[in-house]
Amino acid sequence: MDGRKFLSLFIICSAQDFCEGCDWIQRGFRLVGGESLSLLSDMGGDITDDKVPVPFPKTLYRSIRNAEMDDKVKSLHEAIDQIIELFHGNLDAVTWNMEKVEHFLTLLHRQSRELEKCVSSASKYERRLDGYFRKLKNVLKQRKYDAHSWELIRKEVKRHLQRLDLISAAMKTPAN
């Protein structure tokens, strides 16, 4: 590639903050996300109907869905990283299939790595996402990481993964 073509590509990519590996969102994110959702459901049987003590951030996800492409990608990345961090808590009380839990986490780590290629900085929604997930972590700590609190977390993570899937489905990659 000659210098002018490279410079043009660099300028286009910089202006869009969305290039190269980011087309993975359309090719791979939803596929891996679907498998993650399936594993989340399968690893522990039926998901509880009990109410989660932390309200789901519907308005935050509405804002992210209507955000610029760059903030959408950054928010996908941040939410996946927050979910990964949640699952690094004490899992001793759960009766889940740990092989499926490990596979689930491996898929989340893959999504995070691929999205990281598209992200240059944090989104404007980072603090709100962080605050929400901190509240979920507090639920686990307050309940001493008991099996029921983990089931509530699993339920909530499923809702997040479903929202992330909807956001990624609505994203369009730039024309090649």
C-alpha cells in the first residue's frame, strides 16, 4: 500500500473511530454472544424469576443504543469487561457446571479482546456502567456469595447480554 492510500485509510479510520478489526462486531460478536447466552442458560438450569435488588439500567441502554458508533462499541466492551469481573467473585456456593462457566468466561474474554481492537478510550457511559455493576458486586458481597445471589446475577447478566446483542445487531459497519 503506498503512502497516500495508507494516509487516506488512516484518516477515514480515525474520523470514524471504527475500522479494521471492528467489522468483527458484525461477523463474530453476535455469534459468540449467542453461544455465551446459551452457556449462561445451560450452566445452571432454569434462571430464577426472583427480583434482582438492583434495578436494571434500561435508560442507560436506551442511551447507548442511540449513541454514536464509537460510544456503542466502547460501551459493549465496558459491559463485557464488567460481566467478566463479576464472575471473578467467589463461586464456591454455586452448583453450576463449572466447565460451562469456564467456557462462558473464555467466550467473554474473546469478545473483550476483539472489541478492544476497536476502542481507543472509555465511553461517556463508563461511570454509569461501573456504578451499576458495583451495586451488583455489593449484592454478592452482602449475601456472602451465596447460591441464590449468584442466580440473581446470572439472571441479570442474561439481560445484559441480550441488550448487548440488540445493540450490536443495530450497528452497521462502514462500506468496504
